[in-house]
Amino acid sequence: MKSHQVAFYRRQMQGPKRQYRALLETLVLTEKGARLELLEPDLQSKLLVCVSPCENGTVRIVIDELKPIKARYRVPDVLTREPPCEKVRLEERRPDCVTLSWASGLHRCRVRRLPFRLELLCEDRAAVTFNARSKLWFEALRERPREAEADADELAEDNLWRETFRDFVDIKANGPSSIGADLRLHGFQDVFGLPEHADSLRLVDTRDDEPYRLYNLDVFAYEIRSHLGTYGSVPLLVAHKPDRTLGVFWLNASDSFVHINYSQEEDGPLPHTDVHWLSESGVIDCLVLLGPSPAEMYRQYAQLTGFQALPPLFALGYHHSRWDDDTQEDVAEVDAGFDRHRIPYDVMWLDIEHTDGKRFFTWNPKLFPDPAGLQHHLEEKNRKLVVIVDPAVMIDPGWSLYHEGRDGGHFVKDREGKIFEGTSWAGNSHFPDFSNPHTRAWYAKCFALDRYKGSTPSLHAWADMNEPTVFSGPELTLPKDAVQYGGWEHRELHNLYGFYQQMAAVDGLLTRSGGTERPFVLSRAFFAGTQRLGAVWTGDNLSTWEYLKISIPMCLSMCVTGISFCGADIGGFIPEPSPELLVRWYQAACLQPFFRGHSSMNTARREPWLFEEEVTDAIRSVIAERYRLLPYWYTLFYRAHTDGLPVLRPLWMEFPQERSVFSVDHQYMLGEALMACPVTEPGVTELDVLFPEVEQLWYDVKSAEVHQGGGTTKFPVTLETIPVFQRGGTMVCRTVAVGTCTADMKTMSLAITVALDAQGGAKGEVYLDDGHSFAYRDRREFCLRSFRMLAGRLRCRAGGEAGSNGRGGAAVRSVDVLGVRAEPSAVRVHAARGAEGVEVEFEYDPERRELSVGNLELAVDDDWDVHIC
């Protein structure tokens, strides 16, 4: 649905400009900040504004009716806690404005009387102005008028109390209740975020275009370069300029639109970006994250909505999936095929056909006569099984799960108070109301081993179709006037549906293990806070070069909004990728966090060994590279889990001063050390690679060729080439071998690649634990080691946090140092502080300027030095 088809959007965009006045005499300072009233003279309506500066560098602005006839919906469960507030003081009072400050006075808030403006100042400069263009809009709740007394326009179709879309009628129980506001971001000309859209990383100016819509919908083969809603929504906008990164978090789960207007020449010499939010219902709850650095802004956001969950190690390996009617024997044969062709993988996936007639939490007895036996077979090889669990529950009087849901009051109701019925893959279905905590608890129990017959502890979950998809519903989803827990209309919390289902599934797997094992749940729908639950992916894509190319900015946009565990289906869901496209897609996907091949039953099978030998070899090589790099991937996820830093990072995040990279979305960073530039076009023999930052050195990870930063270089590629470059001044840990799955990594030694900067220095770290439990959290059983190279001496020391060695026995086998200008006379290893060095053998390649030290046996959890003399 486009914006012009939505009544609340039309009302706000075409309605009169409201001139709210701040009643400064009503200002009251409270423990949670400050509050004051607003008056709109024409409407004679009053609003209550609460401004709460928070201890973490965030300012919260909440606006509600002063005296609503009933409570308006406020989004629960997304914030992990109410952010602690700073004590506010009145710094200045004038007839036309008041100025508030807090803490050190670095940040201040100025409220202007007429028209109402709320300015956030950082070091005496305006950073954000709320209501800069007087777009504040707030439709008060009201009682439905009786038909005989109502104005004809009020009850007119497609207006205030009812709205039609095709054959669907939406009855609005509370009448029009939309809200809106604009914010001006001073000095900013680059904004990002607002997933999920198949569009560029940098948000485009929408003054002559569709606004970005945030409304979770099942959109098969979504249109590229479209701003319409797709599977997930995160109402976080991130703005960046050389001296500041800030975020605007619009905490609202109803149907929303966002307009972006970048300033133009006629707007004056000072650049800015205007952001206009429009939502169908709820209250205005806007949190401004003031940074100023990218790292500080992401920590502020994670402290609000949760840090990225630390995934079990197997989840970072390769996942093999297909929608098909495979039998248990077929699955076992595919599993054996990976071993036979020496291709590592970790997880086998089963789509909807594995169930008994599309009843979830069951097995098709003909296809899977012994599902537990299959799981035990995989578990013997340290591999896992993931099964699909759509939310829809088939209406089947003979099915106990259906009876439990119906009799327990666990299903969404229609506007008449009856259980809502819609169609899904399961036919006529009911839909669990996951916003109800009792329903989530009931659903979680469905994963118990004694209830989910045929399941074992190695089974994990895939929450699909959870926007939710209702084939018979408006826009293929639940009607907005359906009723959920607490009597709230579905319109209030639509974008939370998938978030809550994923939460319930996570709770189920946690409960199944007694809270000891990290769960893995993939969800198609998502919202802010999803990062603390599990993984997401870009949904049903197509097997074209355009979809491969757009998968990169789509994943970057998710990471920019805190959801690091994301990826796109390799090769496209449908139809057939060419061999070249398939190889290039594997190469790009191995450089994304979630690494899964998935395809439709309406396509030819895609097991890597079913292609020409050249293609199979290329795919095997790609997957092997992914597995060798797992120590680095795992360490990045640890940092996301503890610091909030995204795993994939746009170039501007690592090079915040360099304007030339702000809009780049075909290259990106994996953490701070590796830059990826995947090939996403056919027939390419040469790639333009941008190397950021003058005086920064970049090393080709394959050839060790060094490139100077500050320009673009032609880089030759073949079908086997994965353009990845290590940044000078960093270190990367890999495993020395590959194995058959991630569990083999636990017994493997490590290889450290040191890429020297222009001053001959470098730093890095590695995080290790048991890879599956919460012992790292509960008993601090982990190993975090810091590496630093300075003046020819590589030191290994404890990282910033002390663990109790969760990976005893891990050792460093080799060290490769890139950028060594001359052959050293000797290399000595000091196994303990102050110990006399032992001279070791080394090799030096003068053309590559690479020093290689092998045959080491240096315990990762010990202190040691490697001295290059």
C-alpha cells in the first residue's frame, strides 16, 4: 500500500499546520526531568510534554494528551529498562523560552514558547530541533458518535471512523488517533537506518518520492529501490557528520511513514536534515541519542534496547536449507554429501513440508519416521537441525495444540470479540496473541522435549511468516481492527508481532535447557530489540544480480540499527542462479554474519557438488575461508554483545572524518580490521576499490600486496577472487585448518596475521569460550586476550575483562607479519615475562614483505612475547 492510500497519512500531509504554544508557566521539574503543557489555540486541545535527560547521553521526549479519555498505547518490552534520568535544573527563564541543563552542562534543552520548539544543544550549538517545521500532530481519542448525531464527514467511508482497502473495511474503535512530529538535525547531510527496505544505505530525499514505510509485511520478491514496508521495521535513524554521530529512535509499533528532506541551496548556508515521522496511533515517544562518536551512540542504543545476543558458535557456520518434501533419508544423504565432498557445514534446515499436514511442532510420519534418530545422527557429527515454526495454528478439532490455544484464550480476536480466523499455509487458522505474556509462556512450553515429540536438545527454530502473514487479510496480514491482549487494537502493535514470537521461541529453547544453553532462533519479522533475541534475514529474494547487489546495503542498514546477526539467502530463493551468480553470492554471503543457502522446491537442487567441478571447488574454497575466519567473527560478536558495536560497519563508522565514504554501500568493514568489496556484477575482471584514509595501509589478504589509502585502485579479479583487505595496524586470528564443522575449531590452533601500519604497529584481540553455554556469563569461563605489536615486539596479554580461561589448551601455531621492510636477523619467543628468549625459525619473503613464524606452541591464555630482532 502506498502512502496516498492511507487515510492518516493524507490527513497529516494535507491538513492545516498546527501552531502549538508552550505554556511555560506550567513547567515543573521532576525526578524524571521536566514537564510542561502545550496548547493548540484552534483546537483548544492540550498536550503534556515530558523531557527526560538520561544518564547515558540520551534525551527522551514523550508527548501525550493532557487528559485522554482513555490510556493510549505505549510500546512495552522493547526497552530493557526505563533509562535512569539525570536531575534537571532551570538555567534560564525568559518570556519566550526556558533553558534547562543537567549534569556537567555539556548538553542543554531550550523550550521556545511560540511556536513551540524544543532545541537540544551540545556545547552551546543546536544539534536537534524538535518541531522545527511545526509538523507536530496529535489526534485526540474520542467517543464514537451515534449515527444519528454524527457529522456525515465523520462517518464517511475511508475517513475518520472507518477506512477501506480493496474489499477490507477497517473500523476504528477510537476514531482517528494518529501522531506526527518533525526533527531538524543541524549540520547533518547523511542519515541511515530505518530498515527494512531494498534500497541504498544512505537514505534518499523523499520530498518527490514515497516516504519510507515501517509496516511489517510479507512481500515476496520485494521491489528493489522501493520505500514500501517489507518484513521488518526498526524505527531508528542514525545521522552522521565528521564531528558527531547521533540517533533518533521513534518508539512506536504502529503503521509509520518517515520523510527525509536534505537541505538545499535555497535553505541557507547551514546544512541540515529534516526528518518527519507519521504514525497511525500511540504516543510520541522519541529518544535522541547524542553520541558523539559512533561507538558511544551504539552503546547508548544498546543500553536502551539490548545488546546483540552472543550466538552459539555453530550459528556462525554454514547453514543448508531448502523448501522441499525431502525424506529423512534424503536429509541424511545430503549431510553425507558435505562430508564426502569435504565441505564443512553446521546446520541442516527443514521447511514446512516436514510437518504433519502443516501442523507445527509435529512431524510428517511418512517423511520422518524417526526424527529423533536423525537429530542424534547429526549430533554425533556436532551438527544441528533447525525446523520452521510459523505462528498460524491450523483449525483442527482433532489436534491438541489447537484445543489448548482456543481453550486457553491464546488467539487474536476479531473486532466482534470472536477468535479471528484467517488463511495461511495451514489453511483456515488462528493466530497466537504473542503480546500476551501468558500466551508466550504457553508457546514456549511447546518446545519442551516431552511435548514436542521427536525433538531433541540439538533442535533449534525458524520463526517464519510472522509479520504475521494472513493470506486472506488486508495487505496479507492481520486486520488493524483485530483485538489483542489488554483490549488493544492490532494497529497499535502490529510491528511487534514477530518480535514477540521470536521472544517466545527463545524462551522455549532457554527453558528446555534449564537456562544453560544459548538458543538459536531465526525470525523473518523484526523490530528494535530483536538483536538481543537472535538472527534475521532479508526474506524471499530472487536469483538475480540486482538482488545480490542490494543484499549488501540491506544488511548494512540492519547492522546500523543494531541488528548484527543478519544475512541474505545465498543464490536467491527463486528461480535459478547461473553458476557465476551462485559463486559470487557465496563469496558475498561468507562476508555477512548469517550464512545460509536456501531455495525453493520449484528450482533445481543446489547442493554445492551438483555443479561443474570449477563451481564446486570455488564454493568449497569460500566456505573454508569462512570457517578459518571464525575466531575473528566470534570475537566481533563478543564485542557487539558487550559494547554494542555492529559486526558489519559502513566505512563511515571506521573513518568518521572522511566525507567521501559516507554514502559508500558496496564496500564495508568487518569489525575494524577487514574491508570487504564483494563482486556483485557479471563478467567482472576488474573492480574499482576505494581505499579510505590517506597514509592508511591496506593489505590484500591473499597476495599481501599493500595499497595506500586515499584513493581508488583498479583491482583485478577472477571467479575465485574474494576482494578482502586487512587494514594496517590490525591483527586477525584464524584457525590453521578447517574441519567439518565449527565444533572442530575448539581443538584447532590459531594463526595470527599482523598487518603493520606506517609506524610499524598493530593491535588485535581474540575471544574464546565453550561456544554453546552461558558459562561465559554466569561463571566467567572465557578467554579474552589482547595482542599488541610495537617496535618489533608482539605481546599477548589479558584483555580488558578477566575470565577464568573458558578455552584452556588453545594455542597460537603461527604468526604472519605483513609490511616488514627488511629481513630480521632473528626472531625470539619469550614464553613468560622476563624469561630469556628462545630463538625460533622464520621465513621472510622480500617481494611480499611478509615474515612468517611457524611451528609455535604458544598458549593463548598465557602471557608471551615474540621479538623480531
